[in-house]
Amino acid sequence: MSDIISACKQKPTDECISQLAKLLHSAIRFEDKVEICSFLGEHGNQDSFEALISLLKDSEARQSGLSVHVLYSLDSYDCSDELELLVHIFLRGTYHKAWYALDIIGEMEGPFETGQLEDVLQLVEASQQDPEKQNFTDKLVRWLRMHSS
């Protein structure tokens, strides 16, 4: 696995990037997955984005702590189509996951489906938040209200 990652780092072609995206789920070592996520965040394409989102949806990845690295790697992508997933991570995740998810949400420009932001706003306002994340929740609510009007 390390040989493939090293080869891609030396010459990051689309074919190499797509190959790494396919290998992301099959990597056994946590360190390899983190390294692949980081590389895909820097050099990614559509295959990379889909692999990162797929990993973010994986419950094992969320429990292992890998999702923080995936969220960090998604920073360079337009994640507007994944608003609900990111809000779910924001609401249910740790402080660090909420921070990264909010950062990605704050960069979104849309377009959003009619009523999507209002539905998400209702979900956020109805959820019981950890007091530690209340400042983040207030920022998310302001962002949702600003973009839904």
C-alpha cells in the first residue's frame, strides 16, 4: 500500500488518484487511510470526492476517528450536495467533527433544493445540543437563515 501511495505522490496522475480512491476502503492500516485521505484532499477528482463521502458515511470510519481526517480532506471540495450528511455529523459528532463540518458548510454556495435549508434549520433548532457546541450551533443557525431567505 505504501508503494502505491509513494508512486502517486511522485506523479499524481488522474489514473493514480482514481486508483487510490478505490483503495481507500480496502486499506487496512489506519495510517494508510489517513495518508490516502490527505492525498485525495490535495489532488482529488470526482472519484476521490465520492470515495471520501462514502468513507464518511461508513459507521466504522466514524467510530475509528477517521472521519475527522476525511472532513479535513473534503475542505477543497464543493460539498453542497452533502449538506444533510454534514449537518448530521455536526449534530451527532464530537467537538472536532462539528468544527470541521461547520467549516465545510460555511463554504457552501449551493444551489440547494427548495425547502432543503428550512428543513435542516428546523432539525438543528429542534435538536438538543451539547453546551460545548452551542456557539457552533448558533453559527450554523445564522448561516442557514441567511441562505434560506
